[in-house]
Amino acid sequence: MNIKEVEKLILLVSDFGISEIKVKTGENYVYIKNKDDYIPHSQKTLSSEEIKNHSDENIMLFQSPMVGTFYRSPHPSTPPFVEKGQIVKKGEILCIIEAMKIMNHIESEYSGVISEILVEDSNPVEFNQPLFRILPIDKKKR
């Protein structure tokens, strides 16, 4: 990858509001993260058994704030923002909803564990449609 290609990637990240992009070409690897969107992601996950040990009454539905198309990752070739069992922090990006050609980063309203992902990637979603089941960690939001 040459410098011109890297510059194009940087412009892509900036112009389209992409949070991060990872590109591997042969042995070359480029990782670009938009500092304005930077939120440290928690990579700790819980097993299905650990999730089952919690009462279902504590699990909250995270609903879509808008109508649009649901995307689990910033690009089809990149990993999803979150996976089942992953611990997320308040403000961490859960998904993208595209509405009127604008990519909206949807952030978690509270800290918790993703217990279920209710929508398939690239599917349309409605306002207030449940997207995720989250077991809250923040006791104030229970």
C-alpha cells in the first residue's frame, strides 16, 4: 500500500464518519481510527452459561431510535461492533443505522452484557424496534 492509498482511506474515514477501518493487503496492514469517535471497547465477554445465571427480569431491550437499515459493523469486511456475551460500556457503539444515506452510530445507553442480538445485519428496522437484549451492569438503570 502506498501513501496515496492510505491518504484516500483517511479521507474516507473523515468524510463518511467511519469510526475505524482495517485494511490488509499482502503483508501490509493499515488501521485507522477516527479520534473524534474513539470510545475504548471492552473486549471481555461472558459465556452463555454466565448470561443464563442472571434473571431475565433484569434484561433490558435496547430499541432502535430511528427507522433505517441496521448494520452490525462499519463495513462488511470488518468485525461487528459487539457480539453476544460481550460487555459494553455506556456510550460504546453497538451498531449503525443508515437513514437517508446518513450512517448513524448508535451508542449504548448503559453498561451491560449483550445477551442477544435481535436483528440480522443489513435488515430494515423500525422506530422502537428491539435491537439487542442487554443485561445492565449499572445498578442505577435497573
